[in-house]
Amino acid sequence: MQIKANHHMMRVAVIWRTSYDVCRSLRVKEKMLEKKIHETETMLIHHRKEERRMKEKKVIENMKNNPKVLFDYINKQKDRDTKIGPFKIQNEYIYDQKEICKLLVTQYNSQFSINSNMPKVNKETFSDTEDGDLTDIEILEEDIIKAIGGLNMNSSAGPDGIPAKFLINTKDSIATPLKINTKKEPR
């Protein structure tokens, strides 16, 4: 009985060792494959850049003789596929477009989320005068409307997250609160 048990234990040990060696070999092959994939992606990027550079060079050379070449090239650039991905997060590639979209939304929100620790504003905030408030400078609503009207409609939002388009479209409605707010001391 003892001999059978020892023989069985030796077989288990051999099987375990073989399994371990196979797993280690697979991990090595996986790392080599990931390295090859990365090298291939790098080569593809380099090849695409070189190919684009050569096409642009041909367009520039042929533009003198045939000006339509430039417009054809530009139109082809507009129609190209602009798919995003894959993303690599912690050595894992993500190809699913919906998952990539969720990751981008999460990243955007982490950078541009609204601070919930902002103090609440009420009517008393603007009505009573405190030390440090500007009382000797008069800013007219017309000045505010004119200044907002001078903004570029396509400007991006500032650090407050308010886009210029919103300010321009609501300038008549927000002029009075802004006038009152400009007199208050920044806190």
C-alpha cells in the first residue's frame, strides 16, 4: 500500500511540475507575443506616417501642374475613418468602442466635474454690503452686455465650465446678476 501511495505521489508531483512548466512557458510566450504586437503597432504607425508624408510630398509636387490634386487630397482626408483605440490600461488592451467611450467619459468627468463644495448663493449674498466690497466703481449692465457680445461664439469654456455660447445667448438675462456679483469681494 505504501509503495502505491508513493508511486501515486510521484505521479502527482510530475504532473504538477509539468503543468507548472507549461504555464511558465505560456506566460513567456504571452509576453513575447505582447512585445511583438507592440513592435508591429509601432511599425504600422511609422509606416502610416511615412506613407502620408510621401502622399503629401506628391501632392505638393503636382499642385503646380494640377491644382485639383490638393482638393482631391483634402476631400479624401475628410472621409477617412477616425476610430479611436485600442486603449491599453494596466497591460490590457481594450478594443470595444462602447467601453472606450465609457473610459473617455470617466476621464473627462474626472477632469471637468463640478465642485460640489461650492457655497450656496442666496439673495442676501448680493444685497448686503460688507467690508472689502467694491462700492466706488460703477459697472453698468450695458458694459457687461457689450463685453459679453464681444466674445467669440466658438470659444471653449473657461475654468468655470461656462461656454461662451451660453453667455452670449443669455447676456441680457445675466447682466443684472453679474453687475451685482462684480461688486462682491471674491471669497
